[in-house]
Amino acid sequence: MNRGGRAVLLAGAVACLCASAARGQTLKKEMELSAPVRIVSAVTCEAGSEIVGSGADGALYMWKAASPEPRKIELAEGNASGVLACGGGKTLAVALKKENGKVVVLDTESGAVRQRIDAQSGVSTLAVSPEGGFLAIATSLYPTQVWDLRTGQKRWTGVTNLGATWTTSISPNGQMVLSADEDTNLRMYDSKGKQLYTTEAGLLEPFASAFSDDGKTFAVAGADGAIRLFDTSTGKIVKTSSKAGNPIFGVCVSPDGKKVAALVVDDFKLEPVALTLWDTQSGETKKLEVDPKSVVGAGTNRSHLALILQEGGNKLSVVSVE
């Protein structure tokens, strides 16, 4: 797989332009947002009450739930890439475009820069801890890096047997960091860098990971097209979905932990080809009959998966899957 072809921040995204049903799932439009430019990628923050997007012009755009008009933030350090993540404490991290390994950390309330970080390699994933105290970074050359956002210093770096890390996630309580590594292993660390366990992701590379809201389980998917649900405390596989027939480059777990949405990507063109929803209780996987290319981001609100859709005329919609 070519890292440059990776779909950015479309973890478990699913698209719909209006409230409708797709094979049993209701897609409800929650918000309509206006944008002055095309939005490349976006994330939900503060349980869906805020949306942050990276624009095609290199600026950041932030929406509050009560207002369809965004606040624009231009970065003096350079243009924002499509790799961004938010966390507690009004914290936003964004990798810079054409600045290999450079990450800027902002206060979303004021727009002020909190830290400037140099991971020294192309950034593929960012994850901010729930309280906004530290940042996990997955790059194309090194194992997972964890940085202290109060001091701007690197806390620790993970290990692999071969290669770097594809993606990293932080548990909802901020006490554990999951590293999905290029050697096909999953490594769980505590927040101080102590390795808790190593478990196999499967025979092929793991490209995407996400914790459930209660932190008891996490989902991982990748090159073999299957989603695996793991017990967080032990690293043992709880359940495995059927295979999608193509690699999965993004996953998102519903707040109740009962469903996992997945972005399926064509193995050769590296373009989104399907969005699926796996019911972890029944084991059933459904293909949602919508265009996956219209999705620019995903996350959760207080009770459902939340999806951010690019519409015509630079309009965005936020849709929940119910």
C-alpha cells in the first residue's frame, strides 16, 4: 500500500445529502454549514458541538453548533494539511502541508498557537488526549511518538520490529495509547510509554483504529478488509467481521460500541468505493448505498455516529446515523 494514497480522516465515514433510509439505517441531517472554500477534511469536536475543517486554501475553519458560518484561522507557519485531530481542553492539532513532520497545536477558543512540534517525518495520523495534555503522532518513518502539549517536549517513542506506524489512537480516559504498526502488530502503551501488551492485528497491515466511548473495546481494520474488535484490557480478539473484498482505511465506533462504520478503498486506485456498517451484536455487515467520495470527515455526537459531507457550492452537512 502507498501511504501517499491514504484517505485522510475519513474514519468510518458515510454519506447522505438528506434524511433517508439506507438498508435499515436512518441518516438524519443535523446541521447545514456554509464554507467559503472546498473543505478537504473535517472532524467533530466536543461531542459534535463543534466542527473543524481544513480548507483547500490551507486555512482552518471552525463551526459552532449554533452558527452555520465558520471562523477562519490562517496559520502563519504554513498551510494546513488534511491531517487533524481535536481533544479535550479546546485543543486542535494539525499537520502542515509541504512541511514534512511539522505539527501546530492550537487553542480552538482563541485560535492561538499552543505548541509547534517537529515529528521529522510525514504525518499520517494525529490523536489528542481527552484532557488536551498530550498528542500521539503516527508518521511514515518512525514508531508512534507521544508529545507533551504543556512543555512541547517528546515524552516517548514506541517500538516496532519492522517499519513505522500506520495509525494511533488514545483511549477515552487518556490512560492508554494504541499503536497499529507496519509489522502487523498492535501495541498498547500506558500514557507514560510502558508497553502493556502486543497482539496481532492479522496477517496484513492495520490501517485504521478507534476506541469505543467506554474504552472497553477497540476496532482495527486494514489490508485484509476485515474489522476486528478487541478487548482493551487483554488485547484479545472479541469478534471479527466478514471481509469487504478491499482494504479498509478508516473505522469509527458508535458511542454505544455496537456498530462500526468502515471506509473501503479500492486496492489499485486507492479511492473510496464503499461505506459499510458492521453490527457487532448480530455480526451483520451492510453496505450503505451512498457515495463515499462526498464524505470529508466523521466522528461521533452524544449518541450516534456523525458524518460530515461535502455538498455542492462548498456547502457541508452533518448527518447522524441512527
